[in-house]
Amino acid sequence: DGGITQSPKYLFRKEGQNVTLSCEQNLNHDAMYWYRQDPGQGLRLIYYSQIVNDFQKGDIAEGYSVSREKKESFPLTVTSAQKNPTAFYLCASTDRGDEQFFGPGTRLTVL
Amino acid sequence: AQSVTQLDSQVPVFEEAPVELRCNYSSSVSVYLFWYVQYPNQGLQLLLKYLSGSTLVKGINGFEAEFNKSQTSFHLRKPSVHISDTAEYFCAVSPNTDKLIFGTGTRLQVFP
């Protein structure tokens, strides 16, 4: 079955550490997205990529970095510069002209 | 710029009662409209979408929504809810389907 996988499901990080969240899709979609979800704030776009080797900042990119070396993979690194990283992170992908498909999410907690 | 307002953060309702979750948007261009559902600790699942054509859109799980261009609304409705409909519901707009702007969500709580 085609879909989007995110790993790990739960992630704990000490302050000052960088962590990388994985997102893989086998839907052959060109575009991929990272969102951050906080209670009562909906989903906010961190980064997105419309094609391999290209990506753009979303609304809240500070303290995050991404890469898009392969069509199926779009990892997100939460750096130590992100002041409040505890949140639920969602990855999505889309084939142009259709809805976005979402992964199951990664819950990041800073200890 | 586009924005989405979901007027109710929480909607409590008894099982088998009808429900309406409200969504208004603002945009200077034509947009596509979506409703997603999120169960606890899971990703989002598409309920329905409006891209063009009939303004009444039917989705999964018995939900439907009506696009009203003059009122810039896209309210979600279900005539009879079940306990299993308890979840968070997100309205979203897209000017071109490449980027989505989400509302802050409405938590639907169905009581027996």
C-alpha cells in the first residue's frame, strides 16, 4: 500500500541537541511538506519542497532545516536554535492538483 | 493573503444529533477548500474537498459541506453523529493546491 511513514513516533531530546525526523513516501508525489501542530493553533507550515534538490521556507522555518536529496524522502532537522521545539510534527505530500496526504506524525518532547 | 477562521474551538453534541462545524475564509483569489479529520495522536485524513463544480460536496463517513462564495463559508455538516466521530476537524484553503492554510481546528465531542 502506498503511503507516508514518519519515524520515530515519539522522540525525546535534551536541550541543545539537534534531532532529525524522518519522512518517507512511496506515492511518487513531487511535493512534500512539514507542519508543526500545537494545541489550539492548527497546523503551521515549516518547510516545503516541490521538487528534488529544492525547498522553500514556510511560515515558521527558524530553527529548522531540511533536505530533499531523493523524491521519496524529506527529513526535518530540529536544531538547538529552535527555542520551543516540543510539538507534534506532521509530514505531508501531494501530487499537483490534488489534496495533501499526511503521515502519522512524530511527537517531539524536549526534556 | 488567505486566512481561515473556524468559529468554534469545541462543539459538544449528543449521539445521533445533527452537527455543523463552521468555517469561513478570506481570499482575494479563487481557492480550493478542504476538510480534514484528526483522531488523537494520528495524522490528518481528508474528509472532503471542493475544487470546482457543485457547491454541495459529499465526503466520507456521511459528512458533507457546502461552498458559499458570497458568504465565503464552507461549513461541514452531518445529519446524525456517532461516538466514533469524536475527533478534531480542520478546515483548510489553498489558492493553488500546492500550499494549504489551516484553521485552528474544532474539537467535536460526541456524548452517548
